[in-house]
Amino acid sequence: MDYISSILPALLSGTKMTLAVFGLTLLGAIPLGMLLSVGLMRRERPGESAVKKWFFRGLKGLIEGYDWVFRGTPLLLQLIFVFYGLQMVGIVFQRFDAAIITFVLNYAAYFSEIFRGGFDAVEEGQFEAATVLNLTRWQTLRYVVIPQVLKIVLPSMGNEVINLVKDSSLVYVIGLGDLLRAGNIASARDVTLVPLMLVGVIYLLMTLVLTFVQKKIEKSYDYFK
């Protein structure tokens, strides 16, 4: 117990870094992912000018290319590129800033596909009914579409959120003192697996809390059936 109490402060400090990366990534990636999904789903409307059509086609192509790059390459490689690679062309980020930027861009690409699938699953009749009720486009999205989309995407979102907790350990590659790095240092210094076992327990506790919160949120959307 004395040994555990001696290494616990370092592990808790690493946990704070892990939670900071996790929380800021969600704050940035979820809104960005939703915006990207709207761009992916945007349809051409009758009467639009040719310039407007070509603009939105180009925008959709850029979003698809962005998704392809960030979903098709390892997050670890992206971290190395943003922090180390961009320094070679004069773009320098602090370690924490580089981690947040990379994680937000990476997870936004995944969230955009999740939200796109959710929007596609909403029946066309929902939009027609909203039009009959004289709802504006914003009111239709806010009161009719988005609640249904959230109900549909919650399981997939929950999986990504839990993955994010574990993926946050990758920040070690750019020298940030997260939970796993703190455990590795203590384990290598003291030649024991106890710190790594404690790291595993802390990760399990975090995922347990997230799973509980996810189920509570899903239950709150049970009226959409």
C-alpha cells in the first residue's frame, strides 16, 4: 500500500492530462463532425446558379478528401506529422496544442460519417411533415431531425468516445505526460508491473463511467421509437 500511495500522485497527474485531451477533443470534434456531415449531405436545389452548384460540389469534394485522409491514416502518424513534420516548414505548435488539433481533426472525420448515417436514416416524410406544419429549416432540424439523429447515432458515438479514452495514450509520442506514460515511467524505474496494473484499473473505471453515462443518455431518448 505504501508503494501504491507513492506512485498514485504521478498516475493521477497523468489522468488529468488524459481527461484534458479527451474533453477538449469531444468539445471540438462533435460540432465539427456535425458541420462536415451537413456539407456531405447537402443536395443541389432547383434554380441554383451554376456558380453556387460548383462551389458546393467543390466543398463536398474537399470534405470527402479530408475524411479519406484522416480516416485512412493512423492517428499516431498524424500526431507525428502535426508536431514534428510541420516544424520543418516553420509551423510550430506546443505539444498539447498539437495533440488537441490532431485529435479534433481525426475524430471529427469519424463523427461526420456517423452523423451522415444518422441523417440518412431519417425518413423523407419527416421533412415533408415539417413543411406542412410551416416549420422553418432551422426549426425542422432542431425539433424534428436532430433529436432523431442523436437517437440513431448514440451507440456508434459511444463506441468512438470510449475509443478516444484509449487513443489518448498516443500523446506519449510527442512527449506529453499522460496516464500511460506515467505508468511506464514508474514501471521501468521500479521494475514492477504494479503501476501498469493501476493504469489498467484507471482506464477501466473511466470507460465504466462513460458506458454508464451513455446508457443513461440512450434511455432519455427512448421516446423516439
